[in-house]
Amino acid sequence: MMKTKLLFISLIATFQLSAQNYQNIHKNAILVDTHNDFLTQTMEKNFVFDTNLKGKTHSDLNRIKEGGVDVQFFSVWSDGEKQNPYDFANRQIDSLDAVIKRNPDKIVKVANSKELLKAVKQNKIAALIGVEGGHQFENDLGKLEALYNRGTRYITLTWNNSTPWATSASDETNPEGAKNSEGKNGLTAFGKQVVQKMNSLGMMVDISHVGEQTFYDVIATTTKPVIASHSSVYALCPHKRNLKDDQIKAIAKNGGVIQINFNSGFIDPSVDAREMAFIESHKAEIDSLMQTGMEPFLAQESIYKKYTEESEALRAPFEWVIKHIEYVIKLVGVDYVGIGSDFDGIFLPPKELDDVTDYIKITKALAEKGYSEKDIDKILGGNLLRVLIANETN
């Protein structure tokens, strides 16, 4: 009985110690988020990153700092239907550069891991670019390299739309979906050149959004570790955007990393059907907004904000984020998982993760589950930094 009591007291003490230490763990870790869509908010709504946008967006400059983010990949996005997507991509990068120019004491664009670690040491946010959708370099490897020279350190090979050289998850799971220019799913010969060019530059290949055939063609082609910048686990939530067990194992074997997406519909299997019903119930209103010229994304967003009680009820419980992180750990180990929030690109983050100031709740949950500081450091950013460095090495 005495031994049992001592063991119980020891367990309680360990739990309390972990709970007390999570703040220090969070502060000392290099927190990397690989996917934030704020630049879209700038382009669509003229929001300015270095102003107080609490209640309007998931992030702004001061809140990212408050949340303990050390390294932020800013997503450059377009839907594949805009004319001159390369120019649109550069305008988004221009907007980030303007913020950095105004706030040199708070944020700096970095070109490599050495500059990144220097920025962190100086207590500045290290900013990098992730281009979400290979259509944005317009099938031109010269434009791809130009984006690299502007700070792009990963490209998501497809968004929901396929390119002539790579098929997306949306198209590969749709019997009527587009094929590549060779009439097949997966990478074409040019698509393999894209991967090889990215490898040679030191630019990470991002397989979020790509179809399964494209995924395995990438794995067979790349000589460097890949990332999934904002994807979650298919076994827990069978969404076409998520990764199946064999894909997760392939990424681990490749030395890559899966950055867990916060979108409620990608982590909680009950959300997708309920969200579709919500959208359908307000379809007439959404269509009416679109008829005024409003972008579909913005029309839907306005409905989520208008019907706050309904949309709030759709949000996944916070625990689902931890479930996805732990699933990857149990399947392939702690070295292959990280965070790719998708903040400011999603309507429904999980409950308790309202904005970028809430990352510490993930650290707290992991500490309370008994993860060591070393392992939490890996999850929060160490794993991604390892992959970044591996891509820089020739």
C-alpha cells in the first residue's frame, strides 16, 4: 500500500512539474508554423499585418510574437483561375516585404537556416515564403527560381487545381477530375524536372494537396526530404486532403515531416458533413453575394461570420489536434510531425485555438501527456528545421 501511495504521489508531482514547466518549454523552443495565409487577407481585404487585427483575423505581427512563433512560413496563394498568377504571387510577397521594411526590429526575411537561427537569437520573427500551388510559376523553371530568390522555401506542387504536370488530391479523387498533360495522374516528365529543380535549389517539396499518384511519384523522384506543410491524418479523418498511413510511413522513410493542419474539417470526422449542411442551408445567400462580384471564398467567410452560433458549433474539439500529432508519433515516431496551422486560410479552427496566441495550449497538452522537453521541441519546430537544413545540403 505504501509503495502504491508513493507511486501515486510521484505521478502527481511529475504531472504538476510538467504543467508548471510548459511555459518555459514553449518559450525556449523554436516554434515553426509552416502555413499561414495572412497574405491572402491582405490582398482580398487590405488588412495590414503590422496593425491590431484582433477579432478580424487569426494573426497579426504582435499576436504572432505573443504566441511564441519564431519562424513563420507565409503562404502565397491563388486559386488557379486568376490571370497572371506569377504576378499575383509577387504582389503578395511585396506586401510582406513592406511589413518587414517597416518593422526591422520585429521581423526579418531569412534565406537559410543560418539566417533563421540568427533572427531567433535576436528575438525577431524569421519570415519565409511557401507558395501554395505550382501553377503560380506558370510552368517556367526560371520563374520558380525567381520565387526562390524572393524567399520561397517550399512550393506546394498543386493546390486543389491540378497543373499540366501534377494532379491534385481533388482531381485524383474525382472520376471527372483533370489529368496531367500526359493524360494520367501523377507527375509528368516536366513535373519530375520541377522536383529536381527544387532539390537543386534547396527548396522543400510540399506534398500537401497533391493526389496519391503525384505523392508517390514525388517520393520516387526527390533526393531530399519532403514536407506536408498543412495536412492531417486520413485514418482519423478520412478527408481527401489527409495522408494515409502508407504515405505517412513513406514520408518518415524519406526523412520528411508532416505538419498538422488545424482546419476542423480535416481533423474531426464529424465536421465535414455538418459543414456541408451549414453551407447548403445558406446557399441562396452565398450565391447572392457572389452575384455582386464577391469571391466565393469571401462570400462563404461572410456567412460563417454572420451566423456565429452555427459556425461555432461546427468547430472541432481541441483534443483532435493532439490526436493527430500523437497518431503520427505512434505510427512512425516523434521525428516526423510538426505544426502547419492554416490560420487565416480556414474558417473553422478547433475550439481553444482561436488565433496565433493559443499555440501554447498545444505545448501544455503535450507536457501534461508526459512528452519530454526534447520531444516537444521537435514537434514545435525542430523536425521542420531538420528538414530545412537537409534540403540546403548538397
